[in-house]
Amino acid sequence: MNAPQPELLFVYNADAGLLNGVLDTLHKTFAPATYPCSLCAVTYGARTMYPEWRVFLERLPARTQFLHRDELARQYPALRATSLPVVFRRDAAIEPWQVFLSALELRPLDLAGLMQAVETRLRETNQPASGL
């Protein structure tokens, strides 16, 4: 019997909404050094998700979901004190979320580094190996 797929929750250090998205895009474009969401910066261009990130997510042996910080506060209030951006993991919906990749770990990564970090961490935390 196969173990259920793990679930990854990616949380952006940005608020949801069209206006917030426009403001974030402007911030990323004109002052990237001070942009507070390294996860947004490496996975999204001006308007859409980078195609290579989308393909990576589609082939990942995990379910994924994405939230903005205001959505996290509403849906999972116990997690709102966690430094953002962050990636959480759980193996079943009844289990609590655990930090999978912290804000500190995400900060220096480019897109290739993020994809490698996710794959490596999944391999390390899946027993037996997931075959990535």
C-alpha cells in the first residue's frame, strides 16, 4: 500500500488581491532588494507564474497549495506567527503543519535553488525515497 502524498503549503509574504498584486509587481521591479517576499520574487514574473515553476509543481510528488499572509491568518491562525515566506508540510490533513523550508532558508534561493531544495527535502523526509 502506498503512503499518501505529502502536502506542501507555500505562503507568500504578501497580501492577496489585485491591487496588492500590482503594488507587489511594482515593488519587485523598481526596488527588488527591499521586496519582502523571496518566494514571490523567484516564482512569479510581472504577472504570471514562471512556466518552469508551474511544470515543476505539476510533476512534484506532493499536493500543493498557496496562500498569501492574510489568507494564512484567516485559514490557519495558529501559523500566523511564523516568519514569511515559508513552506509548510504535512502528510495527512489531520496532521499539523510543520515548517518544511523556512524564510531564512528561502531567502538566498533563486528558482533553480528553490526547486532543488524542495526535491531534496522531500527525498530526505519521505521514507522510502519518493523516486524524484
